[in-house]
Amino acid sequence: MSATAPPAGPTSTTELKREFTLWSSFAFAFAFISPIVALYGIFALAITTAGPAFWWAFPLVFAGQLLVALVFAVLVSRWPLEGSIYQWSRGLLGTGYGWFAGWAYLWTLVIAMTTVALGAAGFLAAIVGMSAPSGGQRALIALGILVAGTLLNLVGRVALKVFLTASIAAEVLGSVVLGAWLLLFHREQPLSVLWQGVASGDGGGAGYLSLSGPFLVAVAFVGFSFVGFESAGSIAEEVRDPRRAVPRAVIASLTLIAVVVMFSAAAIILAIPDLGAVLSGDDADPVSSTLTAQLGAGIATPVELLFVIGFLASFLALQTSASRVVWAYARDRALPGGRVLARLSPGTAQPTTALLLVSGVGAALLLLSLVAGDVYTLMINFTTGGFSVAFLFPLVGFVVVQLRRGWTPGPFTLGRATLPVSVVAAVWALFQLFNIAWPRPVNEQRWLDWSVWIAVAVLAVVGAAVYASVRRGIVPVATPDEEATTVAHEGSRP
């Protein structure tokens, strides 16, 4: 197996600039996941579904995702190439396999980016005094966020690094400091509440743990909290010493996010003043109501501002990742218009055209949400499932290559544990996909319960048509000799 050699193309600049460090790649992945987005996005759903005992889904999902992160760290150490999942899968089992892996990953990123922009729009609306913005108003605010994020991304990597570093400070303040304050001075519930499930008040039982039971539904929700660690690999060609720095960033970002999210979630659960209202659904926003009840109404605006920063940072990381995947495809002539999409700006060596394409698709999805709400619900449901689909490609491919005894590791390796870890990681990702996509009767319209499978089928059909149109012109995977030349050249870069 060998890496994909970056082909020469008619670009204004032929190489990306290595302006990111270990810290930058860590900050990028941390912002992508964002503990504020990860926790706020799923807290109300998870606690009303499974009760306070949903908290135990965090360590369970973290353990599974850590195995995936270890495999991805091994892969990016061998192939520190822009596009991450696309490039790893392509290097493992060939061009076609990698193409569809990247296709699933790209659409997941774009749809997640759009969802996060809408989430930020809700908080911005509240800050400016719009208590109940309409769907149209939220979409227009989200469009403004998309435009502002695109402009910031176009400025260059320095502006992105500064904003992501500031977002980490905001996340730590908003998550760790507030959590510690709640635990020390505003604890309302006993620690034993973390074992309380729904209805019967019992966190155990076969029904609670069954495939259609509350706890596994909560596990599906929590899966949204621990994706994005692989994004450090999507900017690998912009990181100095990526074979060593990026694997560390992948593992460290997931681990720190897990610690922050589990701590913050426990603090909020134990500080809820009226747990009955939360479990019955009468309190639809338990995070906001708990903070307001315990810290006063004056805390609402500062906290919402922290939330906006977290959502914006996550949006920027998603947008950047998606644009790099598009650029990686375009460099390999694997998308229509590849020669144009592969161009880099003369000054900053940014994939400007790819970034504008991603933003344009995001804007189209926002406009689509105005006229077809159910379609947008389908896309939201696909986000977490989409990550599981994309993750399965390199995980399964890695197991196959090892069984064929065709693997040559990079600087980061798991040694003899590589095969067992990768097998369990692949099984975990498969379980996550089926758990997330299981058609439980959740939505009023039954077809929406099948939304993940519907989205997968539609994207597979469209993807097959696009792949057929570009297949003959795709730059082939490099030979071992070409890989050696590429690595030698990479070592000479600043």
C-alpha cells in the first residue's frame, strides 16, 4: 500500500503552506468537536429520553471512539495528507474505495456545518432580543454567519488560528469554570441521581438497555458529542512535522473534549432544581433554565455569547475541513471542475475556490430548509450517522490490509495491538451506525425514522453518477517510489 502523491496541477500555488503547529491542529480538532456544541446539542434530548443515567453513555462512547482515534492516529502518521478519511481509504483499498469514503465524509461535513450555523443563529437571535425567531429569520442569520465565516477563512490561517485559540479560552470558561461553580455552590441533586433512568426511576433493566430502549437511544445522541477528532488530519499538509504532531492532536483533542463534556454534564445534572419538569419535557431547555435558576437571569447573555463563540469556532473548523476534502479530491482530478477547484490563492495558498463551493452548498441547504422542513430534518438526522458511515471506510480497509499482511506503519504505531484495536474499532463503528440509524418510532412522520438510510441511499446514487463521470481522469494512487519522493520533499518543506 502507498500514499497518494500530490499531482502537479495548473494552480497559482502548488503547495499548501505549513503554518499550523501541534497546538494549532489540536485547537482545530477541539473547536470542531466543541464541548459547548457537543453538550448543548444533545443534553435535553438525552436526559428526557433516558433520564440522568444517560450520563454513563459518555464514558461508553468515549471508550469506543478512543479506539477509532487510535486507528486514525496510525493512519495519519503513515499518510499525513489533506482530506484525511478520503486519502486514508484511497491508500488502503484503492481509488474507488477512497472516493466513496470521501464522498460520505464530505457531505457529512457540509450538512453538519449548516446545522451548526443554524444553532449559532438561535443564540445570536436571543442576544439581540429575538425571543422566538421564525425559521426564516434563523436561516437568514445563519446565512450571515456563513458569509462572515467564509470571509474569516479567506483572510488566512493566522486569523483562523487566533479565533480558534480564543474559542478554547471561551470553551474552558463556559464549560469548566461554570461546571465547577455549579458543583461547589449550587448542587441540588444527590450523586445517586446519575443512576436514575426514566419512568420507573431505575437505570437498569432489559427494557432500558434493549435496542429500542432509552439508554441506547441516548448512546446514539451522545455519539454526536465525540466526532471531529479526525479533522486534525484533514489539514495535515498545513501542519509542521505532521507525522508526529497530527496523531497527538487527534488523540489529545478527543480525550480533553471527553473530560470537559463529562464534567460539565455531571455538574448540570446535579444542579437541576426541578428534575421532574425536565424528565416530563415541561422544561424543554434544561441547560439554560438551570443556569438561569442557579446564577440569575443576568448570566443568560454572557453564557449565550460563550455559546455563540463555541458554535462559530465549530462552524469554521467544519467549513475548513470540508474545503480541504474538496481540494484533495480536486488535486486528484476526482471531481468535475477539478482543475479550477484545485487552485490555491497566490498569497495565502488557500483553496479559495473549494472554500467558496462549500459555502455555496451550505447556503443552498439553508435556503432548502425554508421550503422543505422535513428534508432538513432528514439532513440533521444524517449528520451523526454520516460520520459513522465515513469512519467505517478506513476502519474496515485497515483491517483488510492487515489481514493481507500489507501494512507498513509510520512513526506512530500500536505495535502488536494494532490488529485487535482496529477490529474492535470497526465493530464499534458498525454498532454505532446501526444504533443511530435504527428506525425507532421517534418522528411524527414515520419515513423520517428511516432518514439515515434514505440519505445514504440518495448520496450513494448521486455519488455513483459523479464518480462515473470522473473515474477515467482520476490521478492514480502513487507507487512506493513516488511515495518515497513525496516524503523526502515533504521533509524539506518549512
